[in-house]
Amino acid sequence: MKAGVIGLTKSVSKEAGRFGVTVNAVVPGLTLTPTIEHAMADKYKEKIIQDTPLNRAGQPHEIATVIAFLASDDASFVSGAAIPVSGGWDG
């Protein structure tokens, strides 16, 4: 699925660029949302954390700050990018 989203992002970016529209994807790793914290079994969370170079799960605000950047004028020349916010995990 990740490859499909990245391909779609690049394709739509090429089409939308002529209208001044930027299109990007944020690719999060394990993020400690309430659903993950309460519904995911600890053994699965621990395995992903072990496989993550930064050796921890992300916090929702860490994903949100990347999205806020992409929505800002500071990212006006960023398009067609898939930005991993994953602590280095490539799942």
C-alpha cells in the first residue's frame, strides 16, 4: 500500500503542479495514538520499536509538525515528496 500512495502522490503532484498545487505524503511510523496504545498488543509494538533505529515510537505532535510545515508557505516548493516521519523504521 505504501508504494501505491507514494506513486499516487508523485503522479498527482505532476498533474496539479501546473495549477500551483503541491501534493505530498507523510509516511508515519509507529505513533502512540490512543488506538495504538490501547488496542495494539505490546508484543507487536515492542517488535516495531526494536526495528526502529531511534528505538522508540513517535508522538502525534511529531507527525503534526511535519504536516504543519507542508501546509505552510515555507514548503511552497516541496511537491511530489513522501516524507517519512518514522524514526528510521521502514516497515
